[in-house]
Amino acid sequence: MRQCRHSDSLTFEPRNPDYVQRVREAFAGQAMLASLGVELCRIEPGFCELQLPYREDISQNHGYFHGGAIATLADVSGGFAGWSLLPEGMWIVTVEYKTNIVAPGRGERLIGRGRVVRAGRSLTTTEIEVLAVEQGRETLCATALQTLMAVRAQPEGG
């Protein structure tokens, strides 16, 4: 797991002591994230930080990160933050998220930092910051609010 700069998060107790390994395995199994080049940097109970290095094929016409890449990073950062708190046998799905792009995604990479705001029995709320890193300086480029729902995991092949 790559080391990334981070800010403090709320304190939560995971309901699965193996949450780190579980998140790593689930992250590694998502082909879309691999194709985009998303990297898992940090996972803690109720917190997830991801990075997305810049590539021309995930940019828009002006050379900034495409809004779809920004929104994907926000969704997944929040999703894994929420999933880190669930017990074994449960999965998380996004019910809703709203992303506001507040500045161009310009730079060498994006950082997505998802934090759980409230973890309920079936619904979890997260807030996410997406930061553009240019010449070592982080600039907020998007903020998101997300609602996640806990669902029973499907058995293999089901």
C-alpha cells in the first residue's frame, strides 16, 4: 500500500477485524479501477484514500482530468470508506452521490479522500474530497456527499 499524505478522520470501530485485507482484495478485483490506474493508498475504519495518476486518455479536451474520472474517484473513495465498517458477509452499494467540481482537475494526479460521516445499520453517509496535485501542491477540485446501502454479499457465481 502506497504512503499518501492525509488528514485526520473520525474514529470508528470496524465490525470486521480483517477489514484491511478485505478492502485490498476487493479493490484488486475491480477491473475498472485497474484500467483507470487508481491506486489504493490508505484504508482505516471509516476512511479511504485513493490516487489516480494523470494520463492523457482520462483527460478532457483542455488537458484536465475528465469529470467522469473525478466522479469515479469520489464514488469509490467513499464506498471503500463505508465498506471498511461493515461486518463479514456484507457489501456496500452506492444509493446516491452528488459531486460538485469546484476547480479544474489539473495536475500530475488526483487524490480521493472518503470519510464516513455517519454509519447506520443499513445506510452510511460519506463525504469525499478530490484534490488535484500539481507540483506538490494540493488544490480542492471536487467535493461529494454520498449515501451507501449495506447489502448481503452474493455467493460466488450467484
